[in-house]
Amino acid sequence: MSGPHVIRGSVSLPEAELMWRFSRSSGPGGQHVNTSDSQVELRFDLAATEALPPVWKERALERLAARLVDGVVTVRASEHRSQWRNREAAAVRLAALLAEASAPPPKPRKPTRIPRGINERRLREKKQRADTKRGRSGRDWG
């Protein structure tokens, strides 16, 4: 692999906790596909890992609950012909998935009031538009 895949800050994916599985890919490659195991399946035991801080781990377990099977998250990659490039793609995808899942929730929006001047201008323009349209009606032509 090309170095540790950083999740966020100084936290990275521990190589010892990554479980790799390889199989034949149905992607590009022609006859090469029939003979090589280029599809990569990367599994990471999120429930048992000690690499993530407890708060991140709790957040990730909650957000990825639909994707987990017995606490294990799985990522597949088969878009490249080479197993090496598929390994890279799977590791990057897993790191991005964990970074997004363990990110802190966004700050709540602070409600603000609309300035009175803006509201008055909107109502004044609305009244002018209504007067313009009222002037177009043919009621008074007679």
C-alpha cells in the first residue's frame, strides 16, 4: 500500500485491522478478467477497533448501522484492471466513509430576524405591482 490512509487528523486506518479478500472482477480487462483476481473486498471491524477515539467510533457505528454486518463495514472496488489499484481505491473509499461517518454534527442554525426595512420595501413593491396590474383592467373604459 502507499502509506497509511488518514481518516482525519492523526487518526489513520491500521493495516493490521484491515481484512482483504480478492475475487474475479466483472469489470474492464477483456480476457485478463477471466484469469486474475482483481476485484477487492476490504473489511474493517468497526465495533472491535481501538484505532478510533471512542466518540468517533460511537458516531460511526450509529451512522453506518444500515451498512454494518456484525459490526463490520465492507467496501468493494473493481473499477480498475489491476488488483493493486483496486486495493488503493478500496482503502481510500473506506477512509472517506469513516471520515464522513465520524465527523461531528453540524452546528445548529442560529435563527435570525428579517430586518424591518427589507420587509417594508417588499410590501411597498408589492403594493406598487398591484396598483400597476389594477390599472390594466378595462373596467373603467366605457
